[in-house]
Amino acid sequence: MTTSAKEISVGQLVAQRPAAASVLERVGIDYCCGGGKTLSEACQAKGIDPADLLDQVAAAEQKVDQLQTDQRTNWLDRSLTELCDHIEQTHHAYLKEELPRLSELIAKVVTAHGDRHPSLRDVQQVFAALRAELEPHMMKEERILFPAVRQLEQASGQRIAFPFGSVANPILMMEHEHDVAGDALKQLRALTSDYTPPSNACNTYRVMLDSLQRLEADLHQHIHEENNILFPRAMQLE
């Protein structure tokens, strides 16, 4: 690691490499009020090797790049089992990690800035409702719908009697829940003025907005892969 990399402030690190925020949060380094400290100083206070921390930042950035690469895959050419696996291992895994992190991040921003920016409390409320919708939604897909889709594909044309009837029944429920999630995303975008930080926004505020925008992009891709590819192909297969 170069000397200049060690001497960059943690605030500058997050500004230049947004994926660093989740790494710093995980190790307990404050990039907001303590954002003026150099990376070397912050790591020394925590007993962390700065080079190791930057390796973790690079790994976090690689995960973001992988999500973007997956968006270019033509899932019409893949099996339904592969698509179910991809959705669980990519989009669901991302949400399971990101939803709790964002809940804590939003709470910090509301505590620090809620009095000056009352709309933040609405952001917190809408996000909480979105999380409450998504977490059981993923569980239903992983335990009920996706196993059924895999069974259909393995059955080679043989009819399967599911306890819920046609596979279209849980699909209709999932599509309705997708609509609810989509409405929540629209509300979050409106409440944050298209994720635009106010002029006096601190690093934590900016990271929150960046994280919400990335969540929106991933959910749009996630819902597209299910509504427009997985679900129609599963019903056609049945």
C-alpha cells in the first residue's frame, strides 16, 4: 500500500469509493464525524492493518461489480434452476446483508438530521415497511415457490400435485408483493428528491442515499428477472 493511500482521510475514502462504507461500519471506524482522520490513524486506533482494510474494500467493490455483470446475463438461455439459484445467491444474499445495514444507517441519519430534514422520518418509515415486506417474501420464495419451480423442471413433463395447486397461485402472490415493493421504492425516490443530498449532508447521509439508490437498482433487476423471465417460463412449463 502506498503512503498516499495510508494518508487519505476516511471521509475521502468513502467519497471516492462508496463501497468502503460497509467495510468501515463493520470494523467500527467512523467516516462521518471522524471522517477527517487519516486511514492510517483510524486503523491504528482499531488495531487494524490499513492494507488488510483496503483489501476488504476491494472485495466489496468486486461484489458490486459482480452484481452489474450478472445483469448482462441472458437468463432466457439458462435453466429455471440456474435462475432460481442466481436469484437466491445474488439478489437475496444482497438483501439479507443490506436491509439490516440500511436500517441502522437510516436510524443514524434520522437521529443526526431528522429535526432539520423531517422527510427523513418518512424515509425511515417507508424503508421499514419495505424491509418488513421483503424479508418474508424471500422466505416464501426460497421455501415454497423456488423448490416447486425446480421440481417442475426436473419432472420432465410429468404432472406434479402441489399443496397450493397451480404454481400460478404463489406467483400471483409474489407479483402482488413486487408491486408493493415497487411503490415503496417510488416513495423513497420522491422523499429523497431522486437521492440528491442536501448541501449540508454529511458523509453518512450521502452513503445512505447512495445505498438506497443501489438497493433500488438491484431490486428493479431482481423483480424483472422474476416477473418477466422466471414466472412466465415456470407457468408455461407447468
